[in-house]
Amino acid sequence: MKAIVIEKAGGPEVLEIKDIPTPRPGPGQVLVRVKAAGLNHSEAVTRQGFSPSVKFPRVLGIECVGVVEEAPGSDLRKGQAVAAVMGGMGRAFDGGYAEFACVPATQVLPIATKLDWDTLAALPETFLTAHRILRDGLDVKTAASLVVRGGTSSVGMALIALAKEWHLPVIATTRNPSKAAALRENGADHAVIDSGKIQEEVHRLFPGGAWNCVDLVGCNTLHDSLRCVRPKGYCFMAGHLRGQWEMEKIEPIPFIPYSVRFTTINTHGVSRAADGAALQSIVGRVESGALRPCLHKTFRFDQIQEAHRYMDESRAAGKIVLVIE
């Protein structure tokens, strides 16, 4: 089969199309014929060598959509449409940047859909992450305000779309003024240009502060994000878009404002059992037009270097998808 293999850390040029053996599924595994794969910032981080647990060579890709090729001992049938999501994909074992992906059956979510593969590939990791943030990590009672910091990222755009289904007032941020319109078109009530300090603007738009702030940018902006939140509100850290993974010399008591609740996300638990119904619901709402898929741009398999360069340059406002066929 053809796969996009990375042999060493580096820029987009280290992503090379090679012929490698097609994997054979064992018990508890599913071989997926990949149709398309969503691109994720974490894959660029791995490509750059900043994921210490990942050993090269590796086929990246923490998600994909396609059809079942083989599923020994499973209730899945050949030709059935599925999404394969996380659980070590593209990190502990080869992922979705290939014609076939062999993944644990627990990570394969069957889908009934009429969506094209491009649109379907924009949904699994992005919308399941956003869904988990809203379901498990925030206060989403009626009219509970939300700040999405890093709003033009794929998860950010999905968060905005889902939050508007729940009728939440939303501030979304971007560093790039040319992307502000995309935030408003996606449903954000306010688009704020993020200079690194947005606390004053948030308090102006939401007097007393926001009930919720999701920080997808990371350690660089967390201190300011915590101060965007009102007492007894939630600050949720869910990304590292700026590439800073650690903070030094943090004294928690002055760092976290009094009574602000700070939490984060772990997507390793995404599985068919826990998330299959949620993904099917999301797919159905996209089919009906009730939910925007937030697909920004597609690239062909042989354009993988161009796709990663596009991602590195933060040019997208939403999801980038790699079309395998």
C-alpha cells in the first residue's frame, strides 16, 4: 500500500509517500480502507519531533474515515462506513495517512451517512473533542457565556458551532484580523483580535467576565484566560496551538483567581462505546444542515507536504482534510 511515512523530525518535506506492506489485522483489530483523513495540529507537533513518546519511522494521522476491509471477530462488516479516532493512532502505531489503517476495534466507530468523505473526515476528532469539552468541562446552562480562544482552529470552530446550538453567547478570538469574518460567519457573537491580552475586552463585552473560557492556544495565554472568567466560572485548557507545552515556576494560589475553576481535557478515552452515539448524532445534524461541518480546505494525498505547510502557516479557519482517493 501507499503511505505517507516520516523517518525523522523536520519540516513538511520529511513527509514522504512510500510503498509499505499492508498491515494484517489480528484479533481485536480492524483494517480500514482509508478514504480521507482530517489533519490535526498535534500531527505537526509530532512531525517536528516534539512528541517524545513517538518513535520514527511512523505513519501519522490520529483519525481517518473509510470503509471496513477486514474485521476478524467483530460485528463490523466489510464495506461498512466507519471513523477511526485516536487511541494511539499515528503515535503508538501507524495512523490514517495511508491507504489502509489497522486500528483497535474499540477506536472504530460505525457511521450511517450520506455525506461525502471530505466532509465526513472533518468531523470525528474535531467535533468529538468539542462535544466532550461542552459536555464534561463547562457550565453550559442557558445563556452561560463562552470565550473560545484560538477560535479559527478546527476544534475552535466546532466549539462555536456546537455552542450556538445550545444558544450560548460566544466570544471567539484570532490573531489574524482577516479571519474575524470567518468567526462571525460560524456563529460567534463577537470576534476579538488576540494580542495576547484579551481580559479587558472580554470583561467589556461580558460584564463581570465570562462563565466559560476554552483556551486552545496554550501556556502562553493561560494566565490571561483565567482572568477572563467570572467567579465560579470555568477555564478549560484544551490545546497548545502556540507550541509551548510547559510553564515554569507557577505558584498556583496567585496564578488561579479565587473561585475560578480550572480544568483540562483527556481525549485518550474516545471510543466506540463512549462516543459512537455522539458522533452519529453530529453526522446527522451536519446532513440535515443544522450544524456546520467547518471544513476549510482539502488536499490530495500527493499534496501532503503542501497541506502541512498550510497548517504550519496557520492559514486555515476550520478543518483541513487529506483525501486519500
